[in-house]
Amino acid sequence: MRSVLVVADEVRHALTAGAPVVAFESTVITHGLPYPTNLELALRMEELARSAGCVPATIGVIDGVIHVGMTRAELEQLASLADADVVAASGPPVKASSFDLPFVAATGKSAGTTVSGTLYVCDLVDINVFATGGIGGVHRGVGETFDISHDLPSIASSRAITVCAGAKAILDLPKTLEYLETAGVCVIGFGTRRFPAFYSRDSGLDLDHWVEGPDAPNVIARAFSIRNEFRAMLSAQLATPDPTQPANVTGAAGYGGGMLVVAPVPAEHEIPAAEIEGAIQRAVADAAAAGVHGKGITPFILEQMNRITEGRSVRANLALLENNARVAAEIAVAISRCADPHGRLRKKEDVFFI
């Protein structure tokens, strides 16, 4: 039986040694950008991670095999599937959330991993930091559609830090932020005190936590390590003394929730909120008229917005993705300095009991 999960040698060696690794998702490659722009972006993000001292691990599925870290040839193969003229034996690529991955692997399909799917794989192989553009969230009109992205519960349950530019602007941002709070996600602004709105730097929604200045990655790394230390302590307390019974770690798994770091789009690429809202309203109306729904709605709306903004939305998307890669790499390097390969504090005397 062939392997369904392959970790690249470079990534495996880095994880074993406790060296910094940053993961990247791949739906932006398969569904977010045209070929070859998608390939150029993937290579650029990996280059930025390496420049910061990190090993990049782009995660995606090729012919049923989940790859954690890809060669250039593998990236080209996955990126080429976004070209309408390319017909793969496994069919067109799909978007794979965590719950899709077993079926995608079993049927030999190729897929871009969503935030949810990428975080699932990060937890499988112990990657601490993951970068994406914008997370999914609560859709507008949720009262009628009940459309809430699986990204949100995945962020809440994952041990990995997610770095993004906020939630996609087409979503209901206040409800998305409320969901994150209810789910126990610690949302931290990186150089901002407001929740970013993807294309715009400021959604008007205040954040409870933020970090600024050159020490920002170190503060996040320490918070991450302390959370993991607390989780380990709670797991030990909840473990059953009977080895024949499973340990009750439900509380430990949820303690402290997930961590979401939000970094605003670089100012020179920002699209004003009022302008982008007008484009969103037109794109949403187009989607409704075309009967688009489910996983197809986000790619459709983003394509319409690119047309309406004459390419500015894609340029902003590329800029924020590159910025998030830099931020994630800085955090991963900081974690590698203060934490062991499992993300726990290297110096146990840093945990005090009163």
C-alpha cells in the first residue's frame, strides 16, 4: 500500500531538530490564482521563508498523496492544474478541508488544502506555524444559509498558530470575530489594534490583544509556548491511572484554544473599505444571480471582484500573502529559540507556581 502522507526530507529533518518550519496552504494555488501567477507566488513565499531562516512546507494533495513540503516539480504540477487547458487523470483539483482529506486520498484526487485541511496536517506532523491569506468565516446572510466555514472550528482546535490578514472581506466580519471569541481563539494583532479586513487594514473592530515593535514575534512565541505548557499540565492531571482506559483529555485539548495572528495588508496595496464594499456587493449579487453556492462561492466572488477592481484586488492579495509569509517565518524562528520541538518551553523554570 502506498503512502498517503509524505513529508519532504528537508521538512522532516527540520522538525526532528526543532528548527523553524512554516506551513503554507494550497487552495490559493489550485483555486485562488491563475497559472503561472500561482506558481510564482508559491515559490516567492517559500523564498521569503528561507530568507528568514525557516524551512517552508507547502501542503497539498497530488494524485491522492498528501505532501508536506514540495519540490519545484511538484509545485509546478499542482499549480498547472489551475490551467483550464490541463486535464489531469485524477480530474480537476478539489478544495480539501480536514474532513475531505481521507476521501481525497482514497480516491486519488488532487487538491488544494484549505485553512482547515492545512491545520489538520500541521497537527499530524507537529508544525507550529502556518500562513495563509485570509481565513474563512461566517458568511453574510448566515441566518438563512447557516454557511460558516470549517476554518473557524479548525483554528480553535489546532495547536498551530495561524497567520493571516483577517477574514476574507466578503464575510460577516463582526460575526466571524464573535465566533472566534466563543470558540476560545486568542486573536492577536501584529502591528495593529484593529481586526484587518483582508484588502483593507482596518475593519473598525477592536482587538483585545496586539503586539508591536521588534519584540512582537518573541511575545507571540512565548505565549504559544506557555499555552502548550499549560495544556500538557492539564493533560497530565486528566490522564486516567488505568492504562486500559483512554485518557480524558477533552478539556486539555480545548484549553487555551487556538491562536490567530492577524497582520494587515501593506499600506501601499490597501483598497479603501468603502470601495471594496461596493465591489463585494456587486460580486455577491452576481453570485446569487448565477446560483453559485457552497465551496464555489468564494472563488466566484473573488474572480468577480478582480474584474470590478481592474486587478487591484489580486495585487493586494499577493502583497498580503507575501507579508504573512514574512510574519509567520519570524514567529516560527522565535518559537524555535524558546521552545522544544513540541512547542513547550525549553526552560521549565519559566513556569512559576505560587
